[in-house]
Amino acid sequence: MKYYDKLVFELSRPGRSAFTLADNGLDRSETFEGPLWRQSDPELPSLSEPDVVRHYTNLSQMNFGVDTGFYPLGSCTMKYNPKINEEAVSHFNGIHPLQPESSLAGVRKIYEAMDASLAEITGMKHFTFEPCAGAHGELTGLMLIRSYHMDRGDSARTKIIVPDSAHGTNPASAAVCGLEVVEVKSGADGLVDVESLKPLLGPDVAGIMMTNPNTLGLFEKDIRRIAELVHGCGGLLYYDGANMNPLMGVARPGDMGFDVMHLNLHKTFSTPHGGGGPGSGPVGVCEKLVRFLPEFGGGSFSLNPASDALRVSGFHGNFGVILRAYAYILMLGKDNLPMAGRLATLAANYIKESLKDCYRLPLPQVCKHEFVFDGLVDDGAHTGKSGATTLDVAKRLLDYGFHAPTIYFPLLFHQAIMIEPTETESLETLDEFIDVMRRIAAEAAQDPDILHGAPHNTPIGRPDETAAARQPVLKWTGKA
């Protein structure tokens, strides 16, 4: 029996304590009155210090992290974070956003340098750092688009076009912003169908949201034509920066015709975003939209008085994430930054070509930093043999010590497996992952029950995920 086999409440024993507090001489009965005063002590667990340390240390070792193994979700959630970035951030732990601006000269210079760096990398004019995550950046960018149209008295532009391969946050952000989402279909090649786009354009279109490369990992080769068509009807182009990894220093959204974009600093520029935070989603704009940015107030940290309606954060974003990104950019430099994207692209294509005989590859063209399989070649859907699903593959990977890639997304493919190896993995790691994926494919053909019952070597087996989502147990109901 290990410490993580029991809840911390189950380890509790009356009378044990991991701490002692000195008597401060206060009479507790005089401290609080009325409804704030507890009628009974809270039911907290009682453990010795070694029990506490061992329990939570074991729990931490159950978490999968990029520091302990290969994480093929890649840029979407986690990438390797150089430790020197953490060292840089540690020197700024004492700052506070409410301290006098006169004492923040160094911080201000970092913001200014990051603004200039991101503008150069993306082809935008200026950035705001207020948004605290990618979806927050999307909402900010869409608010800027609406402000631009309203400022011109063009209130009829209430529709936003979103490709069917888009990230789910795109239509969600548009809906929150009060825009009507109009879907444009992808062609057989996985790219936006320009002919399907044309009938959707008109005087009611505020813009189009795209990422390039798209969610299938494919570069939208018709982007210049798309920009011409959308601009021709008076709309703007929004760039979802989630897939910026392969383009760093190679191609710029601003040069493609995009007017507004967000970057996920926690995806593209080092900081791991696993577990839900922290994040940073700065938004960049072209020249004609600069005056709508929240924080360009004459070069100071104060907000532009004309832009108070666009204030999306109490301060200036997550400075720690911004500083990590700045350290990352300085460390690689102009000459080496493009190499990160090229290596990510090379790694993705290497895995794709090595596994396409075992896993169904619906779009065989060269990809960028990610690609999508549509389940096993022998998954039962087409041959009636193994019946192994994408979920089975993902669970079996855990037995071999690998985190699963993104599964069942994008929604264009029923058994989608989206693999993003990133630029930081060695050839040996990629080869080991390929070997394991091939072994799993062989198991599916020879003894599919191994996959159906996976994982076998983890602290818990395969949970009932539907019940966990619909009937979650969120609190301890027993006695401490």
C-alpha cells in the first residue's frame, strides 16, 4: 500500500500534527463575532509531518511532466522550459503591480523590448500584454476588431467566419464577443476552401479567424488570396497564434495579411502551460489598429483614456511568463529562433512518415509542427478485425511511459490522433516513441484485449470517464 493509494483524510489519525503555532496571547473569543464564528472545528486531517511530505511527494510523482518524459501533445500544452528562464524570473519575485511606476523602470524596459521583439517576429506594429491566456487574447482581438468597425460607424458587421478545423476557443470567443459565427468548410486537402468562402463574404462580415498552419498542421497556401477576399469586403483577418511554433523567424502573419493576432507565450516561447496555467496571450495589431490597444497611453503604463472599454486585465498580464519568453528569445537570438520551428517541423514529418503504414494518414502532404492520424490502419472500422480505438492507443501508451497525444481532435476525423513532438526532443526519443507506437499497432492486431484493458501499469486502471464528468465527487464525505 502506497501513500497515494489513500486520500489524505484516510491517513488521518487523531492527535497527530505536522505543525505547532506559538501562543500569540489573543483571546479567540474576542477576535470574531456573529455568523463568522465557527460552531465546530473544521474537519481537517491530522497527520505527522513525514506523512504529509510523503503523501504529497508521491502525488507529485503521479503527475506526468515534460521534465520526466516525452510529451507528444507538444506546443499545445507543454514544451521544454529552459531552466535559465526560471532563474531569470526568480530575480523579480518581489515586484508588485501597485508599487510606484518610478521603481519599475527595468520591468518597463522588458515590456518595451518584448513589444519590439514580438512585432519583429510577427510583422505586427505593436502588442498589448494584458491578456492572460490564449482565449483571453482571442476575446481581446475580437473586441479590437469590433471597436475598429464601430469607430467607422459600421455597426452592421456582426459575423465572424471560422474554419471547420479551428480550435474550439475560436467560435466560443466570438460568441462571447457577441458575434455570429459562420463556418467555412475545408477542402479535401484539409485547407480552407476558397470557393466555399466567397459566398460568405459581405457587408455584415467583421472578419475571419484562422491559424496558419491550421489545426491539421498544414500551411494555408491560399492565405494571400483569402486576405485579399476578406479585405475586399471590408473585413479584417484574425490570426490564432497557437500554431506559431513552426513559423518563428520563417514567416510572419503580418506579411500574410493578418490585421490582429494573439500569441500564446506559454506555447511558443517556453513556459509550460500544463495544468491550466500560468499563461500569457499578448495581442498584436497592424498600424491602423494601434490606437485601439488598451495600454498605449503615451508610452506609460497607464491605459489610453480612449480605450478604457477594451481593458481586459487589472494590470499588464502575467509578467513571469512574459519574462520567460523574453529570456527565451534572447537566448536563441535572431539567427537561431527559426531553427526551433524547422526542428519541430522535421520531427513531426519524421514521426508521420515512420508510422503511416500502421496508422491511417488521411492527409499525406508535408506538415508543419503537428499532424493527424485517423486511428489504426487495422482498427476494425474498415477491416472488422481488432476493434482498437484511438482511446485504446492513448491508454496503452501510458503503460510504456509516454503521455498520450491529443486525441479525438480536430473533429474532422472520427479517430483523430494529433501528434506534436516539438523542437526539443532528440532523435533517440523520437525513435523510442515510434517503436512503442508500432508495438501498440502490432498488439492491436494480435491481441486487442491488451489495448481494451489498458493501462495496466499505472496507479489506477481505466476510469469511467463519463461518470467522472457527469457525477464528479468533489469533496470528502467521510469523517476526518
